[in-house]
Amino acid sequence: MRETSGTPVRRGPLRRTLIALAAVLSLAAAGASAAQADAPPPPSGWTQVFVDDFNGAAGTGVNTSNWQYATGTGYPGGPANWGTGEIETMTSSTNNVALDGSGNLRITPRRDAAGNWTSGRIETNRTDFQPPAGGKLRVQSRIQMPNVTGAAARGYWPAFWMLGAPYRGNYQNWPSVGELDILENVQGVNTVWATMHCGTNPGGPCNETTGLGGSTACPGATCQAGFHTYGMEWDRSTSPEEIRFYVDGTNYHTVRANQVDATTWNNATNHGFFIILNVAMGGAFVDAFGGGPDGATVPGHPLVVDYVQVLQSGGGTTPPPTGNRDAYAAIQAESHDGQSGVNTETTTDSGGGQNLGSLANGDWALYRGVNFGSTAARQFNARVASGAAGGVSGLVEVRLDSRTSAPIGSFSLANTGGWQSWRTVPANISNVTGTHDVYLTFTSGQPADFVNVNWFNFGH
């Protein structure tokens, strides 16, 4: 990860096949049927945690409470051309991204008279999609790929995929933070690719930039001629942990934790993910299959998306009982019950184990049921380290019961001499008794990572 190496890693060409999320058990939905259908009800034992059926008026944009548009030719401060060499400009225009009035989203690449391509890319606002401890996460979508083949399809690169939450706002830590490609296709061929990206680029334990991938033909109707359900199921109930990829309910590719070393797997999966839908034009994956787009490519063929659904099952679907953590004993930072934007890595601090890393502005971690007892706690202590560049600093804050409540205490941190140069920093807090959910939040005026955390506790 970037903190320990000190060298930002540029995202590699096969951008969408990162590690952490896995397969879709989808109901064997629809080969050739184009009929609109809302997402199926969760099967017994599963809970729906996100859905968008794209039911809205024709010509309107996506629901921005669920989705954000990624526009231009890359993230601010990130690699050019989305890190993959694609040539289109992404827009939020309904010319490129719009509902069709029949319960579908259409992402449509266009080419203007000067030969310039535009298209669309949307991402979930949420970045917390991961299975509960000991449970499963299922991410699935019913999709018809752009219905174009042969020379007319040269350059088309549709995808339904996920990126590790720590990538958002950083844009230099790929592939270590994980990428899960549930659907990728190029050149209008009757093939769906699924990939997990992880480790280092190039090469490394995950064979980057290719990643840990598999592919299959769409069953029944071709990928282009009909709707199919593409899914990933990330299973923490198995040993080793698995990420399984599906088309129409058939598992055709699986990635297991024991295929890579434990640190690589943890860095790629011990955090949430966000979901992405887009159609790129050109790029490294396309180049591997003959290149494009060119003069024969026909614009205007959309990726048609019926729904996107996220389900979870088992494990920690209910919070742990209150009072299960002692406020005055060391609480290991990696033992969080929820988070956004954090990674774990092996620590060199006394006692070993892991620490939280990649902590930057807006990141947070949740620790449920911290019991302070009846005698008020007045101090917060955290074991922290920083290798932040000069001028980069931020606040480590403690909040109770809500991420948006006012901090009860905080301290500021800048470079401590390195990402594994540890010190214990105290801060005064307002008097706290009873049992609370504790949030560690991280605030900075700069987007760069500024702190690692190994453990924390409270004192009287």
C-alpha cells in the first residue's frame, strides 16, 4: 500500500478487475427477454441493503441520492484517461446517461462530427459494501450489453464493477485496495470477463495488470442480444474466504484468499467497496483484442441496466450486544464494526498484529458497544504513526453514537518520522459514562493520507 512503500502506484490498464468482491448468485434471469423487471425479492436468509430499479421518466438522469457521476477524462489528481488509456470524455448529460421510461438505465457512447467520443460513468455514493464478519455479500445486476458486434463494435468496453473504498479521494493506491470486476466485455464478443485486482502493479501476487480473472460465454442468447444477470458473491463464511462470479446463476470464476498472501488479501478486502457502471471507448483491454474505436465503429449503442441490487446474509447482520468492549483496555483499531476508506497492514509496533492505514480526510471507523462504566472517562489515547509529507496534517477525532455528532475530543497529527514510527498521543475528552458506539473520524484540509492507528483506549 502507498503508505509503506512511499511510492504512489498508478492504476493499471485492466482497470476493473480488482480483488475484493465476488460473484453473483443471481436468479437465473433472462437470456433473451428484454421485458423490464424490478429486482427480485431477497431469498430466505438474505437482506436487501441497496437497490435501484431505474424506474423513472424517460430522459431523466439517475437518482443522485444513490449515484454520483464521474465526469471528464479522469479523477482530479488521478491518472489520465481513467488510468486505462480509454479515449472518451465522461459526462453527466442525459445524452449519455438516462432512464428510458421502461425501468432501465441506458449508458450510451456518442461520437460528434469531429470524431470526439463521450460516454457515461456512474458510481454509488455508498462505499461500504462488504460482507459482515462470517457472512456473505451479493452484488448483482440484470444487464444487456451494447447490442453491436463485429467491426461496428470495435472499441466498446462496457463494465459493471467495484473499487475498494480507499481509492475514492486517493486515486494512486490501485491495485492494492482491490477491484472486483463483475462484468467486462470488449469488441462486442459473446464473452463476459470477471476479475479481481490486488497486490502491486506490474506483476505481484495478483498477476497485474491482468489480475485474477476468468471468462465464459453468455448462456442462451448472446451477451449483446439479451439480458443476463451478472453477479458476485463474496463469502466470509468459508475457509478460505471466497469471491465467486456468476452469470444467470452459474458460477464460472472463483478467487480464494489462499491464492495470495494474507497481507495482499487483507489490503484488498478489509474495507467497503463502491459500485461502478460505465461504457469506455478504447483502452488497454480493448487494445488486447484488436484496438479501436476507428472509422468503422458505430456509436449510440447503450449498455442497458434493469436494476442493481446488493444483498447480505448471515454473520454480523445485527450489531454486537452492547457493553462488549472495555473502554479502558486497548481496543485494536482493525477490530472495527464498520468503516469507510480504511485499509489494514502488518504493523512493526510492539506486539505485532495489524494497524489501520490509508486514513485521510472523511474516513472513519466504528466500534460498537464501548462500555465506559459509571465513573466518567476524561481522556482518550491513541497509538498513531504518520509518514505524511511536509505541510500535511489532520485531526483524529472521537464521536459518540453518530458519525455526525460533535467530537468529544481530538488531537492533531503530522509526520512522526514514518508510517511505522509509533507514538501514543493523549487528548482530553468531555466526561463520558455508560455504553456507547464510538466513531474514530479523520479530518484534514488536504486529501493525502495523514495517519495510521494501531490501537486506542480511554482513561479517567
